[in-house]
Amino acid sequence: MSMAQNNTALGASHVRPVAAAGWTGRLAVYGAVIAIGLALALAPFLFPDVRSQEVAARICVFIVLVASYDLLIGYTGIVSFAHTMFFGMGAYGTAIALKAMGPGFEAILVGGGIGVAAALVLALLIGLLSLRVKAIFFAMVTLSAASVMMVLASQLSDFTGGEDGITYSIPRLFSPAFELLTDAEDKAVRLFGVSLNGKIALYYFVFISALLLFLIMMRIVASPLGSVLKAIRENEMRAEAIGYRVVFYRTTIFCIAAGIAACAGILRAVWLKYTGPDVVLSFDIMIDILLMVVIGGMGTMLGAVIGVVLMTLAQYYLKDLMALGAEATASVPVLPDLLNPERWLLWLGLGFILLVYFFPSGIVGTLLGKGGQK
């Protein structure tokens, strides 16, 4: 056998395991996303308790919020700390309208529409004025804008409720007392032991709206616009040299991401029936968004799904698991103290460090072999 044939055979033998590993990673990612999608679609019937439905609804909303942020940081290379500001504008617009106009769908449409429009205008102004500067200066501008919005939400208490926030009613269709279907005895029909009432309608309003927004973002990244954004991320000067108006495209995607984040805020406001600085404008939420993007993988829409699910489940259930572990190891020295539920943030931080070490491009980015790029 000649040297060329030897090299060809060695190359082929090297490619096969790499290709097999790539397909295994893809199957794992797509399988996990499909399983998550089915679990969310059937959540009211699989997990009928109040806490589980709150977790499922939060996951739906945050998948949209995190994926919209990934349009900026993952696909375009824009670092922004103002994403919760846009999220809060959608939520506050809806909350104020529901409080002032009463619990009707017209209030959601008007208030949510005003919130989205305000987010788009503010994003346009920030983009046109600031996206020409270097990344670190733009990040500081967005951080300042978010801080100002947080202060305004706290100070304009006549409109926003201040630190206490706003509570309000939502349309009767979404009330647990509303019966979607009734039987011969004029009682709510039960499906798999779950009453078909307004709470089910509210959950599917959130789920279907979040699904549509996520599919829109999937379409954006698969479109020619998505290709331009990735070109700008890879080499801004080269993209501008071949004729792309970089500032225009960066401003466009910044406005799109802001609008989608505001839509996520509308869903959050309707679900919670409460809006306040801590639940929509807090910088802690911004940190959660960043962690979710990193865990899932920047530049991968599916990474938002994985990152949000893992982070949310840890936030809601890690303390419970640690309490069980501490109880099971009560006779073992030191271990129960380490598993004290009050130390859940320590274990969450260790878990994050391990994830970054073993999945440097995020879980989805590493399994798909994208090296953090898409």
C-alpha cells in the first residue's frame, strides 16, 4: 500500500469516530429539546400542582427572554445589560393598562402594545447613538439605561406602585373559577383528572405565545439576516468592507431583541398578576439570563431551552434535593452540614464551574461541535 493510501485510510478512520460523536451529540440535544417541549406542552396534566405550573410557565417565558438575548450576544456579538429593561417595559405597560382599564383583553393589547412600542423606540435611540462605539462602552451605556429605568420604576409610584409594585386582575377567561367546558351536571370537565378551567387557558396562552415567539427567532437566525449577523460577529470590519451597513444591522437586531423581550414581559405580567421591580427589572434577572446563555451555549437557539430548564430547575428544586440528601446522610460526619439547603448557592456555583469546564462552549454548543459558534 502506498503512503497516499495509508494517509487516506488513517484520515477516514479518524473522521468516522468524530462524525459518530457529532451525531450522538445532535441526537442528545434534539432528543432533550423534544422531551422538554412535550413536557411543557403537557405540563398542566403531568404536573398539576401550583408550584410545578409556575415553574413551567417561568420556563416558557424565560426561554423567549434568553433566546432574544442570545440574538444579541451569541449571534451578533453585542453585549447589553439593558435586556431586563425591555422585559420590564412590556410587563409594566400591561400591568398599568390592566390596572387602569380593567381585566380585559383590550387592556393587554393596548398596554402590551405601548410597552413594546416604547421598548422599540428606546432600543432604536440607544442603538443609533451607541452602537458605533466599542463594545465595552456600549455595555456601560446599556447598564446606565437599565439603572435609570430601575430608579424610575421605584420613584414613579403613582404609576408603577414603587417598590411594592402593582397587583391587578386579568381577563375572566384566565380565572380558575371560569369553566372552559362543563358536563351534564354543570361542572368543569376533567381531563386526566385535571379540571379544564381558566388556569389551563392561562397556561396555554403563555405556552403558545412563547412557542410562536421562539419559532420567529429560529426563523430569523436561519434567514439571510441571521447570516449577516454572524458575519458581523466574526469580523465587523470585513463585513463592512464587503458592503454591509454594520450599524444598521446591529441596530435592527437590537430593536428586534428588545421587542421580543417586551413581549416576554407581557406574558410574565399576565401570568403573575403582579409586576414590580424585583420580578421584571432586577439586575439579578440579568445575571440569570447571562448564566442561562452560557450554560446552554451562545449562538445556539436550542441552548436557550437547555440553559433555562437547568437553571430554573436548580433554582426551584436544588434546595429540596439537598434537604433530602442531608436527611439521608444524617449519620455521616460533615456531609449533612455540607448539604444544608442554606448552602444551595454554593453547590449551584460549583455546578456552574463544572459545566463551564466540561462544556466550554455551553452544553448545546459543545455537543453540536460548534465551538461556541453557529
